[in-house]
Amino acid sequence: MIVLTSIILPLSLLESSIADLTNQFIEWSGNNQFLNSILVIFALTADVFLPIPNGVTNTFAGAILGFYLSIPIIWIGLTLGSIIGFSIGKYAAKPLAKKILNQEDLERSEEAAKKFGVSILLIARPAPAIAEISTVAAGLAGMKWSTFLTVMIVSNLLISIVYAFIGTAALTSQSASIAFIGIAVIPFLFWLLAKRYF
């Protein structure tokens, strides 16, 4: 599933140019920036429960919202999703977490969170699927809210800036190659790195 949503899906999306896809979306939404912003926030927040690839959402957010608006919108979506995942782990604990996540992944993630703490959250943030699992695991491991929020605020801001730049640059240059970096390359590289800890 991770390979499908992180590599195969992005490749199929990029058969058309980033400009064409963005223009089609803008035409569909009537270039309503408020609506577009809400959709981006919803997609990023729902990623805790649904296999929505953040690399795709973040890159297209940069393209359809522009550099300056996409930064806070991506940040809000990523942070809300992180808070929901952490809350599930911290308060709903294992019964609910097991319904959302694979049992084996959950156990490995909780062990990694206890062993590596903040570092695993930083490494996992751009990694598909593992990013969401790591937030739940951090809650299960008993990480403090202050520590978790500090890491999320900083890491999500950095991710937002990077993807805002990639999405905007891809649209401006009409380059599928630039878009592919954000949609597939970055997520896949961090997924490989994070898997070493899980």
C-alpha cells in the first residue's frame, strides 16, 4: 500500500503535466482559495485514518495556493493530523490504535518511540504512513505534550516551506520533474530512512 500511494500513484499522476492538473483543479474549484485551503487541510488531517499521500497533497497545495498561502495551510493540516494521532495514542490507547493501525507496525513503532524519542518523530515526518504511525506511537510511549508539540511545530513548518517551494516552482516552470521530487522522491527516501528504526 505504501509503495502504491507513494510511488505508483505519483507516477501515474505525472503522466499529465503539473500545470494541466493544477489548472483542472483550479477550474473545478473556481479558484476559490478558501475552498482549496479547506480541502488541503482536510486531506492532511484525514491522513491519520485514510491512505492519502501527503507528498501529493503538499506539492499540489504549493501549486494551487501559491508559496505564501500554502505554508500556513500545509502547516495547519499537518499539525492537526499530528495532534489527532498523538491524542489517539495518549488517551484512546491501544484498543483504538489497533483498529487504525496494523498490530505489528504499532508494536514496532511504540518500541522505536520509547527508544529514540524525538529523533524518530523528526525522521518520520516526511515518510508516508510511518509519519502517522509515529505520532500515535509517541502518545502510547507517554511523550509529554510540550515535547511533542515543539517537535511538530518546527518540523511541520520546515516541511511546509519545502513543499510550498516545490509546488510553486513546479507550476511556474511547468516541470513534472520538480513535482516528482515532492510527490515521490522525498517521501520515499525518508520512508527508507525511517524503516531502519522500525
